[in-house]
Amino acid sequence: MKTILFSLPGNEELTELMATKMDAEVGQATLRKFPDGESYTRILSDVKDKCVVLVCTLHEPDGKLLSLYFLSHTAKSLGAMCTCLVAPYLAYMRQDKVFNEGEGVTSGFFGKLISGFADSITTVDPHLHRISSLGEVYQIPNKVIHAADAISEWIKENIENPVLIGPDSESEQWVSEVAKNAGAPFTVLQKVRHGDRDVEVSVPDVDIYKDATPILVDDIISTARTMIETVQHLKKAGMKPPICVGIHAVFSGNAYQDLLDSGVEKIVTCNTIPHSSNGIDLSDIMAKEVKKLMHHI
């Protein structure tokens, strides 16, 4: 089956990388607004009897959904065999329960919405907290890609004498996996409570790692408050300025600049959300997994 990829605005670089690795063409479409604010969608490329791949990270998703919906249905009306969504960052996954009376579980609503127009979805490390698998909220074939191996490889290739730091005990499983694959040691900050407001934070075995390069790893960097606090603790412990590595560069408000100003050496993220910090390319594994998923549609 021939494949054609379409990029929503802002996703052009990732789309080009994936198309090259999938030996597929990049399609052309016109997306614009009428004067009254309604959306106009026109597919300029031939999609008949092809599998259409829509590439759109779903950071700040509300302004993107209607274009995806119209593109998918337009492609099918023009004879496309299927439409596959590649959403490297998947929104609304943190809204996985009713926190207050009158709310809805919007992760489920969002999943039903996308499942209604896409034939499959591929994403990278979604926030699966109370949800055990993506199939609980998406009724279409799906693939979750894990970035841990790519991050480990980047650390091995770029950092001498690294030590991975977890900000708390909850991060230990994730940090230990990346550290193991990178062939690097890791440690987790220890918190000792002396009262309701008095919490002492320490770096275990800090003397061993004084000459190492600290690597802070997190999946979603949004407000960056956890990383900034961790940087301050490492400073107090006399460690080198850390390198911060994240999968999803959400960076709400001034978070990116705040993290830079906290005294880090560098910030590196995966290319799931276009950002100047992108330094770890996941296009190869995304291309491979999308091709595999097509055979299950």
C-alpha cells in the first residue's frame, strides 16, 4: 500500500524525516480560515488507494482538532484506504479521573473523539497514570513508543561520566531504566521530613559523584518546577551544573527560560513537540512503528 504523509502546521520537520525513512511522499494541503472564522480544508495531492498519515503533535490541541477531523474525512472521501494519526505528544491524558463534582473524564472523551475519525494512533510515552494502557481510552489500533532507549543512546554518545538523578522515589523506575541502558549510575534525591513544613533534601553518596555530570530526566517538562528545585539541591550539594533531558517540551509560560536561569548546563528534549531544545530524534522509531501498525488496520 502506498503511503502519503501530511503535516499540520509546525510539524513539517518531523514529517519530512518520517517520510524519508518510510520511503513515502509528503502530501500538500491547504488549511486556512474563512473571514467568519470557519475552517477551510483542501487536499491538493492524490490520496486515492493510499494510506494517509497525519502528523500532528497534540500540544495545545484545541486549535488543531478540527483540521485533523476535516483532513481525515476529506482524505477518505477522496478514496484514501486509511488515515493514521501520529501524535507524538498526546493531550488530555492527565484528566484521567473526576477530581471535582461536575467534571468529566476528558481523557476518555478525547479518545472517543479521535477514534471516530482516525484508523490508528501512534504516540510517544503518554501520561498513563490511572490508565493502564492506551486501549482503555482509544478504540482503534494504537502504539505507544518509549523514548528511554533513544535518551540512553544520546547520553552514551554525548556525555562523559554521567550520573542520572531522580527528583523523588516515584521517578526511580524511570530513571533506573534510562541509566541501565546508558551504562551509567543513578541516584534519587532523599527527602526527610522533620515536621509539616520542614523537609530536608539530600543527594545520596554525593561525594562519589562530585566529578560526574548530573543528568536530570523527566517525561513531561511543563512548569519545570520539579527540575528547578532539583537543580537548587544539586547546587547546595556542590555538584556540577546539570543537563536536563525531557521527552515532551511543553514548557508552560516562562518555564524554559526559568529552567535555563536556574543554572543548568543544557536542556535537551525529544522532537515530540517542536522546540529549540530538541536534540533527540525519534523519527526513525516512529516511522517503523507506523508502518507496522498499518498492517493491523
